Amino acid sequence: MGLMENWIVANRHVIGTSHIARKQPCEDYSLSCREDAFALAVISDGHGDPACFRSGTGARLACEAALAAVRVFAGTEGFTADAMRAEWE
């Protein structure tokens, strides 16, 4: 049985009213995941300046990089569901 087996993770990013009024796209991004030893949600707030037209892409890349980094860290020796359980009990 996994440590996070009963956890539900969710995320959502939506366009704000000011972006709608200015006819700008959503520049925010979020991701979530549930692994055996952890659950994680990451968010990134876009810049919001019309001159920064890659802001949404940057927000997405930041979330993807954060999630990838945590997965790499969690895969290191000693970071297992059993080790977490033993520490928390």
C-alpha cells in the first residue's frame, strides 16, 4: 500500500478578469501529481506585462521543471514510502 494511496490531487489555472478585459491569454500555470511517497502541487504566476509575451510559456516551464526536480530528488536513495512511513510513525 502506497503512502499517498488515499490522497487526491488536483490543480487548475484560469484566466483572470483583468486579462480578459485586456484580451490577454492566461499566463499562469499549475501541475499536480501523486506518487508513492509524496503528493505535490506546483504553481507559477505569469508576469502579466503585455511586453512579456512569453510569460505563459515561462510559467509552464517553471512548473514542469519544479515537478521534474522533485521527482529526481524523490528518486534518490533513502527517499521511499517505507522510509517516510518509518520517520512519521
